Amino acid sequence: MKSSKFLLAYIFLSLFSVTSYSQHVLRYADSIRNHYQIPELSYAVLNSKKILEMNAMGKHSVNLPDTATLNDRFHIASNTKAMTAFMIAKYVESGKLSWSTKFFDLFPEWKKESKVEYENITLKDLLSHRAGIHTLQGDSTDPEVPSFNGTKVEKRKAFGRFVLKIDPLKTDSLRPFIYSNAGYTLATLMLEKVTNQSWEELVIKVFNADLKLDVAFSWPENQKRKDTWGHSFEKGTLIPVPSNTDFRLDYTEPSGDLNLKIKDFAKFIQLHLNGLQGNNNYLKASTYSFLHNGLKNYAMGWYNIEENGGEYSTHSGTVGTYYTTVQINRSKGIGYIIFTNSFNNNTQQGVRLLMRRLKELF
């Protein structure tokens, strides 16, 4: 009888301790959100088997009373790169592509009109930003991108032909890779060529049909249902952005134009954690290792860094209205995700502080 009482007391204290700890993390995260004026913030901490902590707080918009939920969707911007690389990896495993496939092996008719320096660029070069493809990220020195007509695939092809006529940028020991959204469009053209399916169709097949996630394109829909509004920052004020705002990524959607719920992104990161521990799942363990560690500094959709003796894969994403970030501590087998629906210096600072705290606590 006594042992039963002791067991019940132990269980009660353990549950109280876990709940108290969780409330501490939640209060800290919400204090960060309030102090740095972030309208809505969600975070998750997880390992390969379970969610250790996940919460949502704040409002859908600075102008709305809607309360945050874990069913809210966020535009993940450049965190899309990890998903595009993951999808391509599936077709590398099937033999339709290899990491060393040359772009012009699939598009030989483009070779004559393209810059000769691109002659030997490979799928691996494009996904790891080592092909010298121009950044085309809105700098004043960028060449003007024309408007292209047709389907999304036809527009991406026209854009790809345009990009390959631009002088390449040079990598060196100080700049081993040059981050390029356009490079991900070229890699996607290779995938579309060998599968005879569009990137959009493949996203739906791989993530929604195969993996049972709920991935969608462009902004979260906030005009027909209650969901997050991204916020731009103009003249010191956060401005809510409706989902019907005219927006395009200049034909680089595969580099940064998906939205999803944090709990679905957490499932995606758990696949990586499981694979990095040596287990085969949707992809082989060896494929996960290559995606994260195939090259130094930046592999296939992931930066890889060392921090305080630990090895991390990390990426962030924004197009100026949402800001999302993920870190995977490969040494400890833990992932950390933070989603927000604003972007300015305040948002970045708040996210940095919360990420640091999550890594200290877990």
C-alpha cells in the first residue's frame, strides 16, 4: 500500500514538474513575443520520436483579435529549399537523377546559348550554391528579369535560359558558395524533366500524398478563413499583408514559396532526425547524411555549422513578411523550430534570444 502511495506521489510530482517547466518556457517565449512586438509566434522542440515542447501564442494580425493556434499556417520562405532538396533526393534514390548529373546532359539544346563557364555544372552544384549562379535577390546591380508567359513550368524554363546567359559569380576559399534562389530553379528544371511532372505536382505527391503532411503554396490563405497574416515593416510600423496581395518570387518558387503548420514541419524535421541517427525512412539514412553533411558550410538545402562543440544543420527563411528558422543539433538529436509572422530587426532579435534559450533548456 505504501509503495502504491509513493508511486502515485512520484507520478504527481513528475507531472507537476513537467507542467511547471513547460509553463516556464511558454511564459519566456511570450515575454519575448511581447517585448519585440511579434504579432504571432510558434515554437517546437523535438527529437526523432516525440515532441518535447510545442506552443503557439499571439494574434493572427496586429489588427485582429484572432488568437494563435497550432493549426495556423506560416510562409516558410527559404526553408522551402530543404523540402525541394528532400524531394529531389527521392528521385536520386530511384535512379532518375544522380547528384553528379550535369545540367546540360538534360538540356543539351541550351548549351550553345549559355555561358561556357556553366558547361559542367551538376545537380549537386546547384543545390549547394556552388554553380556560380547569380543571386538575383533584388540588389541594385541585378540584371532586370523579364516577364515570361505560359504555365509555371514554361515560365521556369524561360527564366532558366535567361539565368544561364548571365555571367557567373566566382567562388573562392573565402566564399565557397554563393547563395542563389535561381540555382534552385535550375535544379528543379532537372527534376521536372526526368519526372515529366511539375514541382507543384511533386510537392503534392511527396509531402501531402506520401507523407500525409498538409503543405500549400505561397501565402497562407487569410481572406477566406482565419489564419496568419504576414507583416511587412514600413516607416517603423508593422503592416498586415493580406493573402491576395500580388506577390511572386520571380520564378524561384522552389527556393522559397511553401506554407504549412508548425506541427507538420515538425514531422518533416523528425524524419531528418531519424535518418541522421542511421535509420532508413522515406529516404535512406545515407541520403540524409549527404543532404546535411555532403559538403562543408552548405550542403543540400542546409547550412552546416559547429557551435559550442555541437554539429548543427540550420536554415532561416523570409520574404519580408514572415520569419521562420530551424536548427537541428545533430550531436544531441534534437530539433528546434520557431515560426513568426513578421520580419524586422526586432523579430530577428527576439527569435535569436528564444532559440538560444530553447537550446539551453533542451
